[in-house]
Amino acid sequence: MQVDVVLQSVLLWHRNTKRAFVVALDAAMGVLAMWLAFSLRLDTPHWPEGKQWIAYVLAPALAFPILMHLGLYRAIFRYTGMRALVTTGKAVTLYGATLLAVLLAGRWEGVPRSVGVLQPVLFLLLVGVSRSLGWLLLAGQSGRAPHRLLIYGAGTAGAQTAAGLGSARNYELRAFADDDGSKVGRSINGVRVYSSDSLPATVQQLGITDVLLALPSVPRERRHQIIDQLSALPVRIRTLPGLTDLASGRVTVSDFQDLDIEDLLGRPAIPPDLPLMHKHIAGKVVLVTGAGGSIGSELCRQLAQLEAAEILLVDHSEFALYSIHQELQALALKGLVQSKLTPLLASVNHAERMADLCRQYRPASIYHAAAYKHVPMVETNAAEGIRNNVFGTLNMVRVAVEYGVADFVLISTDKAVRPTNVMGASKRIAELVLQAIAHATSHPFKPTEDPGPVTTAGAHWRSPTRLSMVRFGNVLGSSGSVIPLFRSQIAHGGPVTVTHPEVTRYFMTIAEAAQLVLQAGAMAEGADVFVLDMGEPIKIFELARRMVTLAGHSLRDQEHPGGDIEITFTGLRPGEKLYEELLIGDNPMPTAHPRILRALEERLPWPVLHAQLQALHAAVKAGDEAGMRQLLHRLVPGYQPDAAPSEA
């Protein structure tokens, strides 16, 4: 007990005090090793005389700067392990070579040259023992590891992880689990491998608090099965990065990640037709509006992978544009991106600026992702939402048509289907704009002073731009997604807030949605309304419950009042629906991709739509909230305008 008290007091020393103590200890051991070397060489207990004192002074004088230079005094005993001992061996070897060279050069009387060999060996033994004892004693005093870990996967990644955990004081590795029966019963570095079939019993018997999935190459379907199996256990589930990130061969605690968003989605992604996409994008200039947003930035990443000649990153947010440009520029410096990257600060509401960009850069394709998409925010700021989502889109379509852009793809939303909010209605009108212009038989716009290559007008006019739109639901992990919100609430101990127990949403990952957008753009023929098959809708309550349990917490409710985290219901927000739809009609047509459907939906002739848009623009300009909502109702069947919400 007294020893424990002393060790605890040592842990409370100031860092400089600890370092001074270790330096003094090493100096003492250097002198002791020299005494032992003389005594062994002379075969009698030794007392230095004459110039023999030089050897005793040389030992600590040479050892200190070498050990300091190699970082032995930066390490902390209780956090070090085998790697620190190897470094110690290298340092003492260098010290021994230096000491021997000095003794050979000095040839001092009474100092045997063999002392230059014996003393470093004895010094290495003393230093190694002191470091090991310090690590064993102090690591035990730093507290019991709060995380008792089981690694699922006894392969290479699991073994690398176990090696990386050697000095991690927060994790105590207690077991491995594996599906391979030939590995069950064996051990890795003294830790037993258990069968995955006995996980519940293993978790209970060993008091496991955390499970790490070391399965970088396992198929997604099997991964989902494992997560479903673990979700019933009171453990936190984490994962390692993929094979590419593990290529360095070293795994540390900092590599541990929360479960992928794909794991929360619970269904495998279907790979895109990469040759078709590459043919459509490679070597061309592509413009992306909203390039700093969730979907826009992912489009830019994938366009770079598809070897676009130049990517025009357009965004009105300086920080968002800076972030995505810096990210892609860093990849370009590593040779991973060959595309020319051009960041352009601009708003889609500034028609002249967008026309200048198209005139200067002549993009072959435009992906229009810029939009205000947060339902309550747009509901409160209806005029700005309509100005950006409707008239910003109209500006982009106009410049695309006038400057001969080959393809224009609008990123739409499931909230455009029978909308109950301004955001959804504004996105549906944006769709109507594309449909009307695509089917127009006379030029829909007055020519500008420099209209570019498209000046044709008359009864047989046809849009030179293939206009298409891609409609999908929520993307997991985006800036407006519930996933980051739920993670933050769980990290702070709850409660997790859900608007309604029955609210459901379609979900897709950002990467999958962007891939399908590019795929749909490559398949466009003109006036296409593409709908992404997002699988079955997910209850937000079930998503929240799953995230709570996968984080290793228990749900607190009436049946379990002692649980960790509660889910509370806050009520539907202004304009929010219980469920979303992807189709207005009931007659979708299949395409070459199993996840992309082509919808056949009603549209308005351009002259009719244009007259309504002029009235809507006047209402927006005048700030006439009631007029705006009435015009939305007139343009979008199913939209029911409510009283304008208050700012509170």
C-alpha cells in the first residue's frame, strides 16, 4: 500500500521534475556501470585512482546529450513500450561506440580499453531494466483502462491493431473474435481468439465495453450482419479505415472511427457504370454551382477522379469554396488529381456574373447544386429561398442555353413532390423551368449582346442543352442531416431530439448520391426527370435508436428508466411532412442503371410558366409573402400555403 502511495505521488510530479529525476538516474547508472566494468575487468572491487576518474566523468557526459538527442527524455514511462526500448538500444549503441572511440584516442593510464565495451553493455542492461520497471509500475498506477476492448477480426488488421494498442492506457485488449473456426482458441500476443457465435457470452464474461471492427475487406452485406448482431449488446462499436488507409502497416488508437454512415444505412450501394461516366466527363470543362456544399463538393471530388480537364468550382460562400479548393489542391500536389481547379466566387442570383463565367470558360457540362435546402430556414425566409432556388436556377439555365453548354443537370429533392413547404415548392418550380425550356419550340429568352453560339429563334427552335434533373431524398452526413446532430447530442449525453415518432425519410450517402447524379447526367437525352431509388424509407426514431445503441449506450424510456440516453419528440417544424415521396406520377420508367428511374410527369408550356414567373418575381421583389405563397400554390399542385411563420 505504501508503494502505491509513493507511485501515485510520483505521477503528480511536474514534467520537468520527472525529466530531471530520469536524467539523474541515468547519470548514476552510467557511473555504476563504469564501476562494474572496472571491477569485472580487474576481477576485484574497484576504487578509481588518477586518470581513471576521467572514464567515470565521460560516462554521463557522453550519455546525456546522445540520449537527449534521440528523444529518450521526451518519452513518459507509463506510455512507452517496446518501441521505446528499441530506441534506448540504438541510443546506448551509439553512446558505446562514442565512448570506445574516445578511450582509444585518449589512451589514459590505468583505463583498460575493454572498459569501453563492458560499460555500454552494462549501462544498456541497467537502463533497459529501469525503463521496463518504470513502465510496469507506473502504467498500473495510471488507472484501470476505461475501455475493455474486443477486436472483431483476427487477421492482419486485427494483429496490427493489437500491436498499436501496446501503450494505449485507455484501452485494455481482452479478446479477439473471428468467423474463421480455424483461428478460434488460438492467441495473438497472448490474447485469445473467441468464436463470433459466442459473442454475447464473451462480452458478458470479460466485461467488454468496446468492440472494434478490424474487417477492412469484408463484404458490406456481412458487415451489416455483424453490426446487427452487435447492436443488441451493451457495447460501443467502432471501426478501422479501409485497406488503402491501412497500407502503411501501422494502426494506432487515433485510427479508430465511428461506424461509417453506410453502416447506419443498412443496405449495399450499387456501383456506377464508370466507363460511361468517364467517357462523359474526361477531358471536358465542368462547372459545379454550390461547389462548397455537401453534394457539390462530393461532385467535385468525383469529377476529379473521372479526369475532367478543368473543374469550375462556383460558390457564394468564401469559406466553403476555400475548403473544397484546398482539399482538392492538396490531392493535386500529391499527384492524385490531374484536373485544373478554378475556384470562382459567384452567386447564381447574379446573371451577368454567371454569363461572364460561361463566356470565358465555355463549360461542356453544368451541375447545378446551389440551393437553399433547410426547410424551416426557407419557410422563414421565403423570398430569399425563392430568389435563389427558382430564379437562380432560371439564370443558370439561361446562360447554359445561350452559351451552348452541352449538358445541364439540376440537383433536386424529394421535397419537390407534393410539397408542404416553400423549399419543396421552389425546387418543384425549378424542375418546371427545365421541363418547359427543354420542350419549348421557340427561343425562350431574349438574346443578350453577346449570346454566344446559340442565337437560333423561331418556330423550330430546340434547346442546344440537354436539360435534366435528378431527384433524391436526404443524404447522410450532409450539413443539414440529422446524423451530425444526433452524434453531437449522444456525445453530450442526450437527449436525442426527433420531431415525431412516425416521421420517415429516404436516405442515401453523399458519395452514392453524387455518383448516381453523374451517372444520370451521362444518360440524359433532354427533359429527363431522373429519380434515384433510395430503397425503403427509414424511421428517424429507429435511426436515432440505432445510433444510441451502436455508440454503446442504452435507451432511456418508460420501460427502461435507468437507461443512458433519452429520445424526445419536439413536434413537426413549419412545413415539415411526416413522410416524403419521390414520384409525382405512378409510371416511372427503368433505365440502364437499377437505381435510376426516369419519371414521366406533367409540365407547363413555357409561355404559361413564364407569365407566372414574372408575377412571382414581382412578389419576391416587393416582399409580398402572401402573394408569393399564393403563386406557389397556383404553380405547384398540392402545395398548401400556410401563414408565414414568425421569426421566433
